[in-house]
Amino acid sequence: ETNIREQAIKLYNMPPNDAVVILEKQSEEDIVDILRAIDSYSEEIGRASTAPYLLKLLNDKNQQKAANVLRKFQYISPEKKTSVEELEEEIP
């Protein structure tokens, strides 16, 4: 849990193109957790979440993985929309 949060903060503060290279190497479950942690962190500091943009970049690199991550997001939190799910219409 702490590791996920630390990684999320590190990725949040990196250039997005560098962050997505690291993100792509993670398991889909970890990506979901990291993107959620990025959402939480950005909310805490009062800034926009980079999670939707990172997922869009992931989609450009690995469409299948991005689609699976988005599906897991929806499965885990059907009652609460996250910033990533707002992107849903943009990713075919």
C-alpha cells in the first residue's frame, strides 16, 4: 500500500511520457491501484489528476493493456466514477 502510494507520487511528478514507460511494465492490477493513488494524491494537493492522461498515453503504447485496466477500474468501483472513467468515451 505504501509502495503503491510512493510510486504514484513519483509518477505524478514525472514527465508523463517517462511515467507511462514505467507504468506499462506494471501488472494491470498495480496500474489500477497506482492510478487510483494518483487520483487521491492529486485531490489531496488540490491539483488535477494526471491519471486520465497517463491512461491515454498507455493506450497509445499498449491498447489491450489500457482497455483491460479501464475494465478493472469499472469492475472495482461501479458506484464511484473516477477521473480515469471520465476518459472512457475517448478510448475506443
